[in-house]
Amino acid sequence: MLRETIVAAALLAAAPAFAQGDRIEVNGIDTYYEVSGEGEPIIVLHGAHMNIETMGGIIPALAKTRKVYVPEFQGHGRSEDIDRPITYENLADDVAAFMDAVGLETADIVGYSMGAAVGLQLAIRHPDKVDQLVAASVAFDIEGMQPEYKAFIPQMTPAIFEPFRAQWEALAPNPDGYDAFIEKMIALEHEPLQWEAEVKALETPVLVITGDADVMTLEHSVALFKLLGGGVMGDMGQPLPESRLAVLPATAHTAIIGQVDLLMGFIDPFLKGETPKGMFE
């Protein structure tokens, strides 16, 4: 996940919208979303300071075999901002309400960065709504972030985000609200992030995806995988855990979401429950 600014570079690589969108009220928010493809439902949750377009090719790739729903979070893209803090818990509750509003009892979830953290909170707070979760670049504790990033958080100011004002204003239904939105996003950086007990209690299968040069340490991603039941030895007659871990080589945080073919090589078999066969099977 991003806490939160380094993902802003991804805004410079926006792709064209892939589907005609619609609007729906979610917890008092006039929410923009898009739907594409046919098949079993899957919801894509974008990163901080992002929108549908900046998620790029992963959405149409998923839409080849699935019906893909992509809501834009509070204050992001074309969705309204309201007088409410932006927190992972609030956003997770928004996704649950969105599912109710569009008639989805349950779905698979693919989240990137902030969206992955929201996906974790959705599985924690609304476990009956999440079949399987793909969490790309996510942390469950602030201590798992790289030391450089933890040191940077207290130095965040609205001026850091000024280069992205014009793009935000071009999409936002309330274009005069950028300053208030950025203050909320900086406040999100200072929210407590200590979810170990809740993650350990999860029964939802999770595919953890991380870059080997991500914003959280590799050790933290391994710790997350172990909390989910991973890290055991195979080939001993026991079934593998449902959760999985994938590490993308030579990959920083903002480079993860653009590697569509590599991501789909991990995501597709995970969602299908397929595992490589060993010599004893």
C-alpha cells in the first residue's frame, strides 16, 4: 500500500477509460463506478490519489473472463468528497455499501496500495462479502514500512501534492475541494495501522503481492503471509494454504500495477484455486 505519496507518479501514466460509467449513492457519497466484462463478479480497488484510468491495463485484463466493478473512492476521480475523514475503515464500509447498492452479495476483490488496505479492512469488517482477496502492496502495521518512508510521513505537506491539483480538479465533481481532500489524505498517513490480530483471524484466502523494492519491507510481506497461514513446507502430504505470496523482481511500489501480464500470471490461478503440481502429486 502507499502511505501515500509515492503512488502519485502513477498518475502520469493514465490509460483511456474502458467502459461507460454510472453513478450511485454510497453512504451519502455520489460515487462514480464502471462495469465491464461478463462472468463472476470481481471488484477492483484503486490506490491513493488514483482513479479508474490510472489503474491501467489490469482492469481490461480481468474483464476478459470476469464482470469487473470499479468504484472510485471518496474524493477520488469523479466521486464526491464529503465532510467525513478518509480512513481505511470508512472506505471499506463504502465498498460493502456499494456491493449492496449494485446487488452483489459477495465477490472477489483486487486491491492495489490503499485499495489493498481497504480490501483487508473489507475482509475484516465484512468477511461474508469477500470470497478471495488479491492484496498488492499492502501493510498491516506501520512498523512494516521502510524506514525512509516512516521518516517521510511527518514531513508531508499539501505542497507535495500541488503538481496533481489540475488533474484532480478536471475530474472532481467539486473542483474547489482539493485542499480539503489533501488534508484528509495526509491525515490518513497518521492513522494507526496495527491490524495483526484482525489479519491473523481472517479466513479469507489472500494473495499477497509485493515488489522486492516496495514501500513495505520484504520481511513485513512475509510476516503478513505467515499470519494468513503461509510459510509452511509443502511435499509433506498436507494441502497448501489457500493464501499465497508473490514477489515481483526489480519492482518498486509504483511499478507493480503496470506489470499486467506478470500480475495476471499470479492472480488467475489464485482465483481458480490452481496450484503447480509437485513430483509427489
